[in-house]
Amino acid sequence: MTKLSVNINKIATIRNARGGNTPNVAKASVDCERFGAEGITVHPRPDERHIRYSDVREIRPLITTEFNIEGNPIPSFIQLVTETTPHQVTLVPDAEDAITSNAGWDTIRHRDFLTEVCAEFKRHGIRTSIFVGADPAMVEGAALCGCDRVELYTEPYADLFPIAPDTAIAPFIRAAETARNCGLGLNAGHDLNLNNLEFFIRNIPWTDEVSIGHAIISDALYMGLEATIKAYLSKIKIF
């Protein structure tokens, strides 16, 4: 059954806009779990414009379900992850000035680097996931790097879904089937929301985890955080 991991970056963005500690990011992570989230995701960037490295250290001992740290495996990120030993690390090829994640890895071109990084994290007992586009070749390449899962970058699916849902999901089914055939677990994330999430899960029911942040925090402005998390859970707990 698919798990819901709530990305709390946007809560940190609001806090950082004003300074101080309101809203309290650590409390928000605990509340998300209390409201039913089965994991917490953070994506610290070098400029700390939302989640800070200090947040990761504070939140880690508070998480009782699953903690997922995602980001570009630069040296400071690798040190943070090995220090805090989350349940999962998701490798994302973000440029330092990227507003948000906008592409998956070329796992063929960067195979040696990703293999080395995956091995380092696995030495610390951390499950590794590589962020890739819906391309079977990139999924196969990820498997050769020694990761445990791939996370499919779902913005192209979300963009096309309102116009042609069957066309939008087709490449993701192919990529997901490739992951399954390679023995990889499957995660998904980016621009999944209450409108397109259930269709994705119905077509790829072996999805292990979805990581959602922007849409959840945006919906929570109107619905409240607890009601929003329950609404998202209703879209994935369909089997």
C-alpha cells in the first residue's frame, strides 16, 4: 500500500520569510505524523532558503515513522545525511539556484558518481532512492548504480493530466514496470495533488511512496493541515 510522505519545505519557507520560529517546523513535522502522514520529507539546499541543516538535525529524533532527506549529494549534504541517518535518502540533481526540482538524473552519464554515493549511504544502513524521469533507460541505469528505489519525477504527468490523463500516465507506467522488473522499489513526487493523485495510484498501484509538499501546504491554507492530510490519504488508500 502506498505511503504518504509530507514534504515540509514550504512550512520552513513561511518561517524564513519573517524570521523567528513561526511556524515551528519541528512541531509541524510531528503534527503531520499525528494527522496520519506516514513519513516526513525535507529537502535542504545549500542556501538554506527553506529547510536548514539545523532543522534536519532537530527533526530527526522526533520522527517516529519514516524520515526522507532529499537533495543533491554535494559533500555537505552527504555529511548531513550520514550524520543523521534517515530511513531514506533521495538523490536529486538540483542546481544550487534551482527554484524547485526540474529534472531527473542521467543515470548513464553519472553512473560512477551515483554508484559511489549509493554505496556510501548504504554503508550507513540508509535506503537510497534516485530521482529520475519517466525513461526506462534511466531507471535501468539507476538499478546499475546500486540504489534501492527510484523516484519518478511527475511534473510532466501533472502538466498533461488535465488534458489527456491516459497519455500523461503512459510513460510512467512503462518506467514503473521497468523499475519493478529491475527489482527496485518505486516512489513518485512533484506536482502530485488531489486532482491527479488517485489516477496515478490506480494505474501504478505498486507505488511504495509519494512525496508531496507544495500542494499539501497550499490546500492546508483552506482546509487545515489535518483535513488536508486525510484527504490525500483517501486518494492513495484505494485498494
